[in-house]
Amino acid sequence: MNLLNWTCEMLDAFEFKSCLGLGLGLFGWLLGGFDLPFKALLALFVADYLLGLGRAIYHKRISFDRMRKGIVKFLLYVVAVMAANLLDIASKGGIPWFDDPARDFMVCYLAVCEFLSVSVHLAAEGVRMPQWLLSRIERFRTMAETGEVKEAFRD
């Protein structure tokens, strides 16, 4: 029996479909659902990854180690969103006026980081970007590396 026949038989089997549905449902529950902010985060991540890959191909500097790090970064993003969602589940009703504050904050923070990375890729390839945005990106990255969060609120 070849692989294609085996795959077709597995996809037709009720037990396989049940386990796959259960696994994907659990995964979606752990993520807190696939709402618009999470979809935006996914789109920004894919854009960042493809722009980085395109730059590496164009400049003939492809690194499989960097590609692997990008995939690991995505998996860690998923784990961070899951952890934030589980925190929201554990503290349900503890913060009024917000449904899922930890998850929403985590998704927004990661989306901003991806937006900054996309902006850097675009600026490096000659797309005109406002200088104030590029300087803020550099400042944000420096603050993230050194942990100087208080500086962000002084402007």
C-alpha cells in the first residue's frame, strides 16, 4: 500500500477524524480562539518571515540556521499566547471591563514587534519610511533588550 492510499484511508477513518478534531479543538481553546488580533499577528509574522527570506535570497545570504530560528520564534509566540490565555482562564472575572486582558496584551505586543520587524525589512530594501518611526523602532529594540520599560512612557 502506498502513502497516498494510506493517507486517504486515514482521512476516511472515523477514529482519526475524531482524534484530529479533538486535537485541533483543544489547540484552538488553548490559543483562545482565532479572532482578528490573532489573525493579524499571523499575517504580520508571515510577512516578516517572507520579507526576511526574500532579502536573504536577494542578497545571497540564505542561512538555514536563521530560518530555523524564525520557525522556533513562531512556535514560541504560540506558546506565549497559550500561556497568556491560560492566565486569563485562571483569573476569569478578576478584572472587570476586560474579557481576556493577558491574551489580548500578549497578542498586541507580539503584533507590534512583528510590525516593527516588517518596517525594518521594508526600509532596508528602499521603501521610504518615516525617520521618526525608524528611530522609535531602534529605541524600542534597545529598551526591550535592556529592560528599560519606564523610558517608553516619558515622551
